[in-house]
Amino acid sequence: MDLRAKELDRNDALAGYRKEFYIPDGKIYMDGNSLGLLSKRAERTLYELLDSWKVLGIDGWTEGERPWFYLSEQIGEMMAPLVGGMKGEVIATGSTTTNLHQMTSTFYKPKGKKTKILADELNFPSDIYALKSQLQLKGYDPAEHFIQVKSADGRYLRETDIIDAMTDEVALIVLPAVLYRSGQVLDMERLVEAANERSIPIGFDLCHSIGAIEHSLHDWGADFAFWCTYKHLNGGPGSVGGLFIHERHFGKTPGLAGWFGSNKQSQFDMNHTMDVAGDAGAYQIGTPHLLSLAPLIGSLEMLQEVGINQIRSKSFQLTDYMMELIREHLSDYGFTIGNPDNESRGAHLLLEHPEAARICKALKADGVVPDFRAPNGIRLAPVALYNSFVDVWQTVEKLRIIMEEKRYEQFENKRGVVA
Ligand SMILES: *Cc1c(COP(=O)(O)O)cnc(C)c1O
């Protein structure tokens, strides 16, 4: 066992949080960027919600310790510090993809020759499908009106390339904050500044950045952002997503309206003229998915307690240590490191290898849970709240043995249905 890993664990101020989580038995979990683990606090707040239903029935909306009617706003408030949002700018609602549809329906206002949507060629497919379908809804052919900024190497984007593409034909910009494959953190502040100068609305997908790095969306002046909560926020499979809208847009009419976007005082007047909420709450559509909100209360409590600065700092140390071990022990086996080697690295690493699919299977067979991304990527995410430096050491050591003994050859080089 590596002494240095043990030493790093001894000096880790966050080491105590590991025991707050259910770590799958006998596993080294390196997939928190796809699905964060269950914590005891999240489990508790989910059971508390079930209990309020059991005990209160319909009265749970307004009674009990956490009346359901206000929960989306309260969880929004708990997420606000993670994105740099001010009071009222953040709401828990929808999913990444539905929130992107909501934001595009609200901000994409093509006019004259200003019709194009600017995105990139490395973003997650769902974002691309959503944006293209929004163009089609408005009668524009994506082949002509959808611009995807190119990447020179298939891994990274250059901010200058994105800014150069912000022409006067662009009506909306949507970009990821952290790229889901390479983990590159885009310079959001710089991109927002350029978009604001050109009066083009700009929004970010924070799926891989929320709970992993700091954001100052309000101060930067971003128009909107949206994210899921089942990755670094540990909200559980399919947990309710989040949305940020800058306060300068409060009072705007949501593109997709529904009664839960109403002013809370008047919602139950049941008028056919909507009294739109004066903050981010306006972008809710229907009844909140309470059972999928509840785990977030416990999970976010923990993130609040620790603070995103400490999380980022340990996460960076973990990935730094992992890269050092990879260079030291895996250099003979044909891997390419596909993530940035500096501060523009998010919270996961990407190892590229032609046999990646079956190397992942061999890792799983050996108790390490990685994540495969077609065609050739192995993502490894040591998570600040529940992974140790010893986990990192063991992962690289197991990988070394798999490569050394060619153990991956027993498996087919093909991905599973969910990878
Ligand atoms: C995880 C992820 C999604 C998933 O969207 P859902 O609507 O939650 O299914 C979308 N975009 C990015 C960038 C992601 O990382």
C-alpha cells in the first residue's frame, strides 16, 4: 500500500464525510460524475418526506416541518451558493433537458437575420437534440441555423473560437460549463462578457460543474443556466434538476407556462390569467416531483456545511494525485490523457485507449466502478466527499495489473446498454 496515499488521507479535512455515504460493498466508486452515491442524510430526508405524506395526506402541502408547496424554492436557495446565484435566482425544477427547453423557449427570439443558435460540437447529445428541435419548432432548418463550434482535437474548445462565432446572426448561445468527456472547464466569465457586449443571451449547462467547481453566475452576468442534481449533488437517480435565471430577467414571460410558475399567493385563485412569479419560480411548469426533491435536502445540507471551495480544493488534489500515478505507472500501456493538466480541469479524468470498453469491464470485474464513454474514453471521478487517496491509488494499481496481465482480453470490446 502506498504510504503517500495514506499520508494524504490522514491530512484530509473532509475524510470524515466518507462514512456519511453508502459505498457499494467492496467497490471503489469512481463514477460520481454520472450518479453520485446515496448519503445517510439524503436517505433521511427522503424518508421524512414519505412520512409527511403518510401522516398528513393533502395537508402536507402546507403543514409539517417542510411544507411541500415551498420546497422547490427552498432547495433553490440551498443550491444558489453553488452557482453564485442571488436570492430568487435559483429554483429546483424539471430536468436538464426540460429546463433547456424552457430556457430556449424563453430566450430564443429569432428576428430578421438574427436567427442562429450557437453551441459546440462536444456537448452532450441531449442538449444538441433539444436545441435542434427548438429551431425546427420555429420553422428554421438546423442545417443552416445551428452552429456548432469545432474542436481542433476532439477534446477541448477554445474560447477565442467560440467568441469569433458570436456574430450578429446569433440569437442565442448555449454551452456546457464543464465538457462531459474531457472535463475541460470553459472560461464562463470571459464568454459571458463577450456575449453581453454583443447583446446575445447566453446560458450554460452545469451538469458536470455544479457541486464540483465554483461559479459566479450573477456577478458574471450570465443570462441563465440549468443542471441535473444526480451527479455531483448526489440527489439520486432522476432527482429534480435546477435552473438559474439572472434577476435582470425577473418578470419576463416564461416560454413554457404552467400553474406552478404562478405567484404563490395567487396560484390557488385558479384564474385563467396567469400571475407569473417574480423570480426563477416562474419557470416551473407543473406539480413538483416531491419524492425526487426530498433527498436533495439532506445532500445539499452537507454541501453547504463543507462549502464548494473545500470540495473543489480536495477534488483537484485527488485528480492531481491520480494523474501523477497514471504517468508513473501506466505510461507503457498506450493510454492518452484526454483531460486538461491545469486549473481548467473539472472533477473527472478521461483516459483514452482503443480497448477502453473492455478495460472498463475488467475494472468493474475487479471492483472499480469507472464509466465508459464511446468510442474510447474511460472516465474516472474521485469525489471529494466520499473518495479517499487510497481509493485513487488502488484504482491505478488495479488498472496497472489489468494492463500488465492483459486481463481485459477476456472481455468483448463493446459497450453495455447503459455505459
Ligand atoms: C447528464 C447530462 C445531461 C442529462 O440530461 P437529463 O435531462 O438529466 O437526462 C444533459 N447534459 C449534460 C451536459 C449532461 O452531463
